[in-house]
Amino acid sequence: MNRPLEEVGEETKPFNLQLRLPPLPRSARTGRDAFAALAKFHEVSPADIESLTFALGEALANAIEHAACDGEIEVSVTIDSRAIVATVRDRGRGICLPIDSALPFPDNSSEGGRGFPIMQRCTDFFEVSTTPGDGTVVTLGRRRRDAVA
């Protein structure tokens, strides 16, 4: 049951999740499931859980597929009374493309390139930080729809 913020105080202590996942396809499911369980336990709205689970899955799939290294993928999630923020960090090769403010979907015949536009559309804030040869950090977040302003 969601309680108004007045009942739990102006700010509640954030809840954190830290994962280190091997760069294997099954790790995307592990990350999504861990996030969804934590969010549900902390009474995050189903709409927020669904959107961020989808975006997190895309970020993990990108890290697994494109990092091109055997290093672990680090996932951190913070849930507080106002927002949910997930960060996915790999230590791979990085990317060399600019991340514009509004990312278009590729045309229908393209085999890839949908991950960042999907993540952007499932979140309220989305940031990519990358250094070629040193990895990529994707930060995804949503303001909680169940929070009282």
C-alpha cells in the first residue's frame, strides 16, 4: 500500500541495489528480475517498474553485446521517495557516436540501433557517458508516479 509522503516524512532514506554481473545473455534477466523485485518491495508503481525494467534490460543487453570484454557489468539502483535511478557500467571498448537529445529510431530494415531510443522513451532522464577503450556508463531514471508532489 502506498503511503503519502506526509506519513513517511519529506524524504525517506534511499534503498540501494548493487550487482556485478558476468557479460552473459542470462545476466540481463538477472538484473531485470532483481530490479523489479526491489521496486515492487518498495511499492514503486507498476508503470514505473515496467518502464524502467524494459530500459534496464536494453542497457544490459547493450553492455553484454557491445562491450567486447570479459569484465563484469556493474548495476546500481537507487530508489527513494521521489525517483528511481539505475546505472549500468561496463569496462569495455566504449562507443564513438554522439548521443543527441532526441534519438531517432533506425529504419525498419536496420538490425540494430534501437536500444538508446527505447531507453530514452522509457525514462524521464537518460544519460550516456563513454570513453572509447574505457567503457560506457548508462544512467536511467524516472520520477516516481506514486510520489506526492
